[in-house]
Amino acid sequence: MTAAAPVPLAFDGSRIDGSLFTAVTDFARETKWLNAPMEWWTNAGLVVFAVLMVAGWWMARRRDASAMTIALAAPFSVAVAFAAAEVIKKIAVEPRPCRSMPHAFIVEACPVPSDYAFPSGHTTAAVATVAALFLLDRQLSAIAAVFAVLEAFTRVYVGGHYPHDIIGSAILALPIAYLVSLALRHLFTPLVARLRTGALAPLLGTGTSDISATTRPDPLLTNDGQPANHCEHTGPASTNDGPSPRW
């Protein structure tokens, strides 16, 4: 593969952890049999996170409106985190390793100069999925975390990012996706609760678990809504006309 020509660097990321980057890419050089699978997975692996979000939606159909709202919010939370990463890319303007370290072993093709390195968009999307699913299902979130670590490693392995690009992506994505999910749950749970009792019930769930406790009979109330006196006697009233019978 032809190395890209060096360009003037706005921010030379190789000065931060270039040695760690070359340690990983040297490993890639020694495992060329793994290059093609890793290059394929670094892009195709993102489908796993979409599948996990769909699985979260499917599980939420049998849960309450709050869970369904979080499931529906997950892709939006990931999108917001990814958009934030793209904004930071334009601010940091860190050239890709293939430009700042042209003699390193790079597996994937070098992108255009305006496609900057910090932070990693792939890793941001992966880690944001972990945070978005955390409020919904811890097991799904843990599975997403395993694949997020793999995704992050592939981005360095193929030479697309420095290790600090990966770390920065995680620091950015986790709080953004988590807070966006919290906000959307707070704002839209009542709306989702109403929608899942209508025509959208097959997609959003039956909503049977959303019945408010105020609609259930209260054993402390009578049929007319008045407080019941559980201390009053229901049998015949006693009189003082004679001695009480002995049993």
C-alpha cells in the first residue's frame, strides 16, 4: 500500500502516543493473515450495535413505558454523541496517523485530509451504544461493551486512529449518550405510554404494565370511595341485659 505524503500538522497526535500506536501496527504487520478480517470487521462490526438496540426494543415491548422510551431513545443518543464527535474533529483537526506517521504499517486506506482522527467516530458510536443500553438492560449493555472494546482495538490495528483517539471517544460518548437517554426518558415516557395503548401497540407493546396504581381497587376503600372502617363489628351488637356467655 502506498504511503500518503506528509502534510503540515495542525496537531501532531503522534507526539502523544505514537510509540504505542506503532506497537499495535507492528503487531498488525506480523499478523498479516488477520489484516483483512480486521479491516472488514472495523466497519461491519457496527451492525452489531444496531442489532443490540433492536434487541433492546424487542425486550422493552414486554416492559413498561419508561423502558420502551429508553429503547426508542438509544439510536438518538448515539446520533447525538456521534454528532458531537464530528464537531470536535473540526476543532481538533488532528491528521490521521497515515499522514503524520507515513512510514507506519497502515492496513486501511488513508482517508481524505479533511477526515480527521480525533476522536474516533466508530468508537464513539460503539461506546455510546453501551451507555444508551445501560439504562435499559445491564446484560445488553455488557455485551455491547465487549464489542465496543473490540471495535476500539480494530481502529488502532488498521491504523485509523491513535490510542488517545479511542480514549477521547469513550470519555465523550459515555456521558453524552447516558444524559440524552435520561432526558428523553423524562420527556417522552408519558407520550409513549399513551401511544402504546393505541394503533402502535404491536410496535410499542401492549402497555398492560403501565396501568397506574390508582386504577386498581384499594382494599382500604369501600365501593363508594369512602374509607373502610375495619375495626367495626359486623355481627350482632352486644347488650348489657345479661352476662356474656362463657365458652
